[in-house]
Amino acid sequence: MSQNENPCPFLGELIMEYCAAYPVRKPIPKDQITTDSPCRSEGFRHCPLFLDMVSKLQSGDLGDSVLTGCGTRKEVS
């Protein structure tokens, strides 16, 4: 019998997202982000964090390193 056949009924999986522009990486469960969030629509273009990061990228202050940290991460809780 493999380990995956009978997992604990309390084992859950969460998809976490975070804003790479925010100074502290704070994972947010994807199911708790509302559908009218500016991050999920064109409204992100008015976000002060986004505008600050674009400005820093254009001036060369950050390079491309911040963009590699963007994305969604799967975590088990």
C-alpha cells in the first residue's frame, strides 16, 4: 500500500498567492482573494506598489530579479 492511498482526512491543500512588490512576502490563500480585487483585473495598473516597481524596473534599480518571484505557489497545510 502506497502512502497516497489513504491520506489523513484533515490533510488539505491550499493555493497561495503573494504580491512580489510588497516589502514582506505574505502568502494569501487564493480562495480568499475576492473576484473584484484590483490585483485580478486591469485595476492593478493603479496600484501604488505596481507603479513603484515599474518605475524601479525602468530605471534599472531592480533588474529582472523581482519578476522571477511573481506567481502562485502550492503549499500543503
